[in-house]
Amino acid sequence: MLTWELLHICKRTENDTVFNSINFGFAVGLNIIQQNQRLNMKPAFLLACYLSGIPAGSMHLSSVNNCKYFQKYLHKQTVRIGDDIKNYQCYCKLVNVNENMRLY
């Protein structure tokens, strides 16, 4: 149920408060759109890799086994950039993604 705050916008002028009603259909439509966006989600596993604490790349995978497989080979690899030696750190995280997103 929409509350008074959603049906009216309070605008403060110099000396008084003026209430302007908003379009009720717009508020209801916005709520329906937000509910549909939440429903069209699917679970995925995010493989996030960092190079010395700086994000180096990410990938969305369909299975935790796939995520752990790539993490196993990428985690703690070293990269030499000039005189610096930097380490990869990779993590798997369960996230929700849009159902149209391609998962590997």
C-alpha cells in the first residue's frame, strides 16, 4: 500500500511547505517494474581476481566447480612488471545476475 509520502512530494519554500501530488499511475508502474527486475534474476558465481589489491578482472560462471577450477590455477600466480613482482588473488562469490546474462 502506498503511503502519504509516496503520494505527495513536500517542497519547502521560504516561509511555508507546499504539497504537490504526483502521478499515482507512475508510482504504481514504478513499483511493478522494480518487482519484475527482482524476479528476473538467476544465481551465478563471480570469479573476481585482483593484482596486488587492484581489480584485474572478473568472470561470471554457472557452477561453483568451474569457479573453483579457475581460482585454483589463477590464485597466487606471480606477474613481473618491470622490477615489481605482483601476485594474483582470486575469489569466488555467489551473486544474482540478470537472467539474460551469459554464464560460462
